[in-house]
Amino acid sequence: MNVSLCTAHQGGEQLPHCTPLNACTTPIQCHKNRAFEYVAAIILLAIPGGLVACSPRDARNGSVFRGGIRYALKMRSPQPINTPFTRRALLGAAPALFLAACSNPSGGQSPSGTASVTPSVTPTPSPTPVLDAQQLQDLKTQLDKLFQERTYPAHSMLVTALDGTRELYTDAPDTPRPPASNMKILTYFALVQTAPERTFTTSVAQGKNGLFLVAGGDTLLVEGATEPATAGSPTMRAGLSTLAADTVQQMNERKVAHGTFPVYLDTTIYTGSATNPGWEPGDLESGQITPINPIALASHTVPGQSTPDKPARPQDAGIAALEAFVKVLNKASEEHAEVKSGYVFTVADRRPCEADAEQIAQIQSASALDQAFVMMLESDNVLAEVLGRNMAIAAGREGSASEAQKLVREKLQEAKISVTGLVQADVSGMSLQNRVTARTLAQTLGALAAHPKHDELERRFPVAGVSGTLKDRFSGEANKYARGHVAAKTGTLFTAISLSGYATRPDGTRLIFVSLLNDVGGAEALPGAKDTVDSAAAIVAARTEPPATPAGTPVPSDSQVPSSSSSPDATGSGSAPNSSQAPDGSSSASPAGGSAPQEDAPSQAVGQNPAEVPSSQ
């Protein structure tokens, strides 16, 4: 029987140099004096709080007794062991300890020939601290100072380890607050958990009464030919011209008689209201949000007429897509060598596809995960609502706003993420009725970080000074050194600013942070509020000052902003993030970036003129 006496801990630390008590290899070798030495050493280590059982072998002369006594005298309790109970316990235990000391070592047979059993006495190790005591104190001191100097009536701040649960700094983490576009983090997680590789099919069916353009949830369509993913545009775009050419070709091969064909639009894949009750009328009027269709060009905008801060919306995005498709259909008919304008197509109205209509052509969108590039990097509110409905359909539900919201909640619950205080009015964050706690966001970020494909998932977050809605952020003196080292989702409404994501410290430690500011003071206060959450992220990243550089090494200019050069493959999935130079000269992983993206759409404050919507850049 091999009994390890290294079972005790003093002050939370295992005593040093403890070895298994294996001096007696056979019963004959166990002399009386050696057995006594074992027992004596053990008794000397007895304390009222428990038995410190450590009998290390002296490395110099092999004496168990000398080593045991040395540690016993060093570690014994200053309290005298004089209670009757303690004396009785020790004396009663002595025979058993004697026998244990003289038992057969592990791995062999007992004298009776039966296999001995080695008890498990290994303590459960404590998790390695994420930050040491000084780092933790610095984090608290700096964040406390920041929010004392920049007072906001309502704010929450939570910093955790990468698991999203081990808390390093807390300030109202369980208070539900409007999250603005940080709501998209929850939508993104639900998408990842539901059907990230799902594609959306836009098809054409031929019925008795004409053709049907059947919407399948792709709202990133382009009028021209299908556009492959590029470094500047990491999401593939399916093209209506490609669909039109295939349609005319199939009609010709099927020997469809020449003539005029009305083209109807089938949008029955979506149900319920196209808008959410929580959206402000002013936001709808200004185009910050719009009725949701399952088919659209350029994410429900008018191509070539939209700007980041003032998106141009068609009156009906679905009908606009139908009109564009009929236009390229007629062009394809004119250009087809055998048809030569034999087919003429006209714009009809919305109508469910005939039951016996036959599909003759189709195009596939980029995957839901690839489309999430646009949603996350550009903070596209409309696309978030579309993807929410598409995920509901993928889960076997109706394609409605309410089912999208239910799906998000259920996916959080399945992952054991707290939904306490969660109020959902949409899945984009446009509604001021939404409520989320910092804890829910941190746990969601932790779940994404724990995903097997976490590198690919995090690549879709904007990076400070590099990409997306953070490309032109982190320019203040207190946060510019964090550029390239913070990947986070932004959130902007007139009354709410948020920033939540991942921060990488100089030693490589990665932390999760959540910042929620409410009642920020309106449009004029937005720049200051953004700078505040950026500064909080810089503190978490421990990058508030220029990095130490070796002697003779030039310090990079403040104007140095890392560039993104990740090149997606032809599927639009994108390559792994490339290393780019951060302003401090260190290497930083960054996602593929594009043109200047649209910041989160501000919600119209009460009485706010839509024309006064502030610039988002």
C-alpha cells in the first residue's frame, strides 16, 4: 500500500519537497525505529485545524525522520495540542499510521497477493490568476478614475477573463440597459449556434401565368453579375444578371415559346410585420431602419445613392429588386444569340408562387456567417434583422421578427448564458426598448471565444484603428496606443453608447470587456462618450501609454494605422487574419477590412429632426 503523506496544504500552498512514504519496501525491512520515526513525524505535524501529513525524505542522507521532524517543527501550529479529544485522536490514529507506513508500496501485490489500492489525494488546483495583484489594482484604479472624471448618469462596466465569467472589474454588471448595436453580439451568437453555413437561395420558377422571382432571404444582391469576395469586400454578392442569363438560357433550352411574361415577386418566406413596434418613427423616416424584405439590393439601399450617415432607401426594397431583375432579364433576352428579344418581361406584383410552378434557375448567397461580416463590421441594422429571420427559418420556425427574437433567447439559454433582465424589441439594437446586462454580453463573448472556430468568429469584429466601425476610432491621447489591440462591437444611439469585445495586453493576455453608457446627453455628447468607452478598452488592454522600446528603436508615428490585408477565398469565407503592424510596432491580428463603413445608426431622440442625425464617422 503506497500512502503519500503529501496531502496537506499550509496557507493554500502544498508543502515543499514532499515525497510518497515508501521507505518500507517489504514488511521485513520495516524496522521498529523507522516505523516510530514515521509516526513521530506525523504526530508532530498535528494541528487543531487538521493533520499536516508530510514526511519528506532528506535528500542528503535519506532519513525520513530527520526530514519529517524538520518540516514538522517548521510548520506545526503554535497552539498547544492539549485537548483530550486531540490526544485521543492522535493516539488512536497511531496504529493505523504505523501500519500504513510499513505497507507495501504501490504497483505491487500485498502480502496476501491481492492488488493494493492507491487512494487519490491530489487536491484540485486553483485557476491561475489572470492578472497579478498589481495588475488587478492598476486596472481598478484606472477604470475608477476614468468614470469619476467622466461622469455618466447610467453606466455599466465589466471586465472578465476570456471565459466571460471570472470577473476582474465590475460596475453595475447586472443592471439591464439599452445596448444599442451591442445587441448584434447576441444575434451573432445565435447565428453561429444555428446555421452559420446556411446559404440563401434566390430562384426563378415558371408557372402557367408567368415567372416568379422567389425570395429566399438574400438582401445583399447586386444588379450585375455575381461578385466574388475580395479583400476590400469580404462577402460574396450574388448577382441578378447571373440569374437572368441563366433564366433566359433555361427557357430557350426548354423551348418555351417566345412572348411576353409577367414576373411576380414571392416574398412569403417572411411572415408578420415588416417593422418592429419599438422602432422610432423618426428612424424609419430618416432611413436608419426600414421595413424588412426577404430580397433586396445592397442591404435595402439604393446602390450609388447611399452614404454611410444618410442611407438612401427605396420605398419598397422587394419591389425595387423585382424591377432590377426584370430590367436585366430583358437585357439577357436581347443579348442571347438564339433568343434575340424573343422574350419580353414585365414587372407584375407580389404573388405567392403557383404550387405547380417549376424552378428553372437559382443563385446562392454567401453563407450566413460570411454575411455576418457586413452585419458586424458595418453594424448593418437591416441585415441583422434579415439574418435573425433567416436563422428562425433555418431552425424550422416562421420568418418573423418575434421568432427571431425567441431564437436568440433560446440559444443563449442553451449555452447557459444568463438572460436575467434581457428585454428584446428587435435583434439589431435599434430599439430603445431593448435591455441587456453587461454580464449577458460578457458571457456571450466568452462563449464565442470558447468556440472551436473562435479565430474565424472574432475576425468579424471591428478592430480599433483598422476596420469596420472602429477604423476611425481610438484617436485620443488616452487610447491611441490600443489601436490594433482591441476587437469589439460598437453601439451608437443618441442616448446610448456601447463597446464590448476583446482586448489584448502587451504580455499576450486577452480579456473580455463590456462598456454600456446610457443617458449620454444627445448628439453633441456622442464624441465624448465614444472616447470614454475607447479609453476604458485601452485601460483593459494596458495600452494607455507609449510602449517601452529598446534603445535606438524609433517610436512609430501617431499617424501609423495598421492596414488590413486579409484576402478571402472565392467562397467569401476569408482567410485567417493577417498580422499587421499596430501603432506601437507590435503584431496584431486584424480582420479583412473594406471601405469606410457605416457606424451604428443613431436612434432619433424625442423631437429630433431626422435631418439632424449626426455624422456616424
